Amino acid sequence: MSKPTKIIVMSDLHLGAAGTVQYGLDTAERFAKALGDAARLYGDADLCIFAGDIADEADPAAYRLFEDMRSRLDMPQCVLLGNHDDRDVYLAHGRDQMVDANGFVQGVREIGETRVIMLDSSEPGHVEGVLCQTRLDWLAGELAVARATHQKAILVLHHNPQRLHMPVDRYSLARPEALLAVLKASGVEIPLIIAGHCHITSAGSWGGYAVVSISGNQHRVGPFLTGMRGQQACYEGAAQFAVIMAEGEDATVHFHGYVDRNIELPAAMFPWKLDQWQKTPDFLNEAEAEAEAEAVSQVEPA
């Protein structure tokens, strides 16, 4: 029996300059634990993907710290960006970047019969995920190669395309239907789509595709579903990365917790989360806001 493909996915590192600690939370210290566990327990992995939000505020010093820390991990690596990152800053201070012909931080790795497609959903100045036509065309081209070579495809991106029924949906992937159309048209078997961004572990289906999100490195949020009031709880743990085991049309995701404490973090650290269902981001259009308000009203007590 052939060895299954093993892929580690880490996300939402939110690094600052060395020594940065916020509310007692040191993201570099946590990232060091993640790297240590990855090397000790999963050192035979075929690939480690850092799936965005590498830096918390796109600080050049944060990218330099990231590069120094990840250099200690002896396995193939690829880096994606998230909404907290800045592409230009990263490209100026990162090393061994994965960049396509159009300057987007995305690429492909072939591992056996699996084509791992890493898609750049970040756009400087936008908190929501953006997939312009250029990026969608690039994806369509890579899927066409997968189809021609009879490969399965695993898709990795920062922003979750599936609806989580939480306020984070307001700044997840914009126009996910455009991505779905490209995937459907390709005819390629896609056993897994995995994302970070939302700081919560979830698993389900989206448009008929298996889709997973991970909580990542910085903090985990508690479920905060339509109709809940007050402020969404945020926890110190579990900080986690994903370990994907892929065999042909099958894929299993294990969630490795390297910080298992579940201490609730102070609400003052996340003031924007108070009464999230009543707040409308600037980029949410009026029709969507009305639909969201209607959904809330249907579950609120009279």
C-alpha cells in the first residue's frame, strides 16, 4: 500500500515583532510550540502550508520573525496570505515566496496523485476575501491540468467560503458562488477544501464539497449563532493546526491542539465583537443587511 499524502496546515499566526505580547498572549511563543510539535510528531509530512494572517498588522518585523522561526522546520513549506497581511510588505520581507505570473501569492504542489492548489484570497485594504477574475482564471487553468492528468485536488485558502452562520460570515469570502462555479465546471474530484480566518473548528459541506476550517494560532472563538446576544466568547485554546491524510478520493483531517487550555480571554481584547449581529460592516450592502436583520428577528423572543 502506498504511503498516504500528509499535509500540515497552520493558520492565523498573527505575529508581531519579536517580544510582542497582548493581554498576556504571545503568538510567537505559541507558534514555536506549533513548529516544535510539527517537527516532533509529523516530521515526515510532505508539505506544511501557512494559510494566511501571518502577521497581525503587516509589520515587516513580524514577517522577518516568521521567516526566522519557520526556517527551523525541516520540511517543504508554502505560504499564503490573509486579510491581516499586506502582499507588498510580505513580498519585500519574506523569503522563498510562492508567487504566480500575475504577482499573487498562490501556487500548486503535486504530491503523488494529489494536486494541492493554494489560492490567494487576500487583498490589501479588504477584510473580506477577494477572488478577482484573474485569480479565478488561474484556478480554472490549474484544475484543467488536474483533470487532464487524472489528479484529485485539495484546495487551500485563507477565507472560508462556506457560511458559518456567525458574524464572521460578513467578512469571509466575498462572492463564494463565483468560486463554486469554477470548481463545478472543472469536473475535478475535490475531496477537501480547507481554510483558516474564522478562528473556529468547523466541518461540513459547501456546494457538495467537503469543507473544513481551523481555529489557528492566536485565539479560538466560541460559536455565536444567529439570535445569540451579548459578546462572542474568545478563548486562549485550543490553538491548533490541521493534519490532512489524503489517499486518492479520500481525505481525513486531524486537529492537533498544541495549546489545549480553554481560558476565556477578556472581552476588552475584542470590543468589536459586542452585539455583532446588530452591526453592519461598510461592505455589507443594504439588501444583505435587511436579510440578516430579518433572520435575527425570526429567532428573537417577542
